[in-house]
Amino acid sequence: MKRIILTGGGTAGHVTPNIALIPKLRELGFDIHYIGSYNGIEKDLIEPFGIPYHGISSGKLRRYFSLQNFTDPFRVIKGFGEARKLIKNLKPDVIFSKGGFVSVPVVLAGKKCKVPVIIHESDMTPGLANKIAIPSAAKICCNFPETLDCLPEGKAVLTGSPIRQELLSGNKIAAMDLCKFTADKPVILVIGGSLGSVVVNNAVRESLPCLLKDFQIIHLCGKGKTDESLKNTKGYCQFEYVKDELRDIFALSEIVISRAGANAICELLALRKPNLLIPLSAKASRGDQILNARSFERQGFSMVLEEEDLTKETLTSTVYKLFEKRGSYVDAMRNSNQQDSIDTIISMITQASK
């Protein structure tokens, strides 16, 4: 039996592509293990699959000044030692990394132990964690053609992002019952990212008096970010986070308001959901979500509203415009040549594990 270690964490976007690969890996008889941080979101997402989970020390590598910059390198070094010990004990045939800072010590330890490592970069340009990991990788998967220019020739493969197949088989009626919605108004789904976005949440809630006249809204707010004062608002349903119910909620939704993380927008493309992207601002990030969003806008898949321009007025007017033109966005996504990447990535994993 071949053995694989999956790694990645920090946000759901660094975990869900790994989850998408699990059914096919099991079908092929792989013994699957997961390495993540001690108590990161990845632990909660992976445990329901019954996969052995191994926690290691993890530190964040920042581009800005923080007192933690003086202590986190020691956590990374500790994590490297823990990952190396795990790899020596588990003796995997291959490692697949979806990125995030917890993956860095795993990838480096994999190279040290002479285990082939495949990494996946979702964004247009590699993040800091993957930049560190790239020299230790045998192959690098990516989502955008433009990304190939940022990666070492001979290592990079344009694969797209693995999409969880269960998302394609949602039940509208189940979602309607879950949210206690009616069939007389279309549904907007709001996704502020797995950790939630205060800026997006606030703008949506300020827009409710206007939007609820014509729409019903499902709001995925992020952990600890629900608003109890809106609990009984008719036509508005909020959750911190959903798992199995997400496919039903997607099926019910006519349009989606979302951050512009690469995995999230690839899911919207696969589901052909007209969407308004509100990328994380360049002030709060390295600007990768802005690049992702503008790429999808150019291809006719999305409308984009910059965070700096986000108000209840701009949000409301853009939502109505998107809903009015939703058919053209569905057509553009239907005609896209982008294919799901599961088979391509699984083939690379199988080849690397020989």
C-alpha cells in the first residue's frame, strides 16, 4: 500500500483542495495521513474523514514588523524537527502540500528525508510559504497560466484547483428548509472567507434593509462573527461556517458575494455561480486576491468591488447590476476551458510515488 502525507492549513483554502483529493486517493488504495498545526482550522476540517492527524509546531512568517517575528522562527524550527520525525516514522511515498505556513517545515523535512514533494499554488503569484517551499518541491501545480512565468521551468504544471465533487450535487429544497426560506425571492450567498471578514460582514448587514426587499440572504460570517440582533430577521440566515450543508446552499443561491481566494473562486467557476468578488485589500495582504479577482473579471466570470470602495450603496447597486446580467456570467463560465484538476494531480502523485 502506498502512503501519502497531505499538509496545508491556516485557512480553509489551504485544506479543501486536499479534501477534494481524498476520495480518489482512497479509491486507489493510498494510506493517507495529514500533518497540520496543533489546533488550526485544518484539524477540525480533516478529523471527520477519519484520517490520522498529526499536529506540529507552526509559526507565521510575516512581511511586516511584529514581536512574534522574533519567536516564530523557533516554532518553525521545532516544527521541522517534529515533521522530520513523523516522516521518518511514517515512511511516506509522497507528500502533497497545499501551502500555508504549517506546510513549510513539512516540505523542507520531506526534501531532507528524500521523499518526493508536490506543492500546489492557488494564487496568481506564489505566497511566501510556497516561495520557501518551491526549491524543495519535485513538481508545482498552479491555477493560472500567468503563474507559470513565476515558477521554475520543468517543475511547474498548470492543473487548476481540485474541487470537491460533492459541491456539484446540492439539494435546493434541503437548503430552503435549513434556512426557512420561501420560493418567491432569489437567494444571495455571502462568503467572507473561512475566518470571516468584518468589512464585508458590516457592509452586508448595513445593506439588509434594501436587499431584503428583493432577495433572501445566506451569510457565512466566520467564527464568532454572527450578529445575535439579526437572528430572527426574515429572509436572512447567518452561520459561522457550514460543512456538508454548503453544497445545498450553493444549489439554492442565484448569485454569490465572496472574497477572492483562489480556491473559493475556482469553486464558483465550477458551479457556474455569477459572483461579486470583494478582494482583500493590498493594505491587509500581498495583493494576491486582487490579482485573482481581476483575472476572473477579464474572463467575464466575475464583477469586482474593491474593499476601499465598499459601502452599503456601492454593494447594493453592484448586486442589482450583477443579478440583472447574471445570464452573461453563466454563459462565460460555461464556455470556460478550465477543467477540474483532480485527475491531473492524482496522476502526478501516482507517478511521484513509484
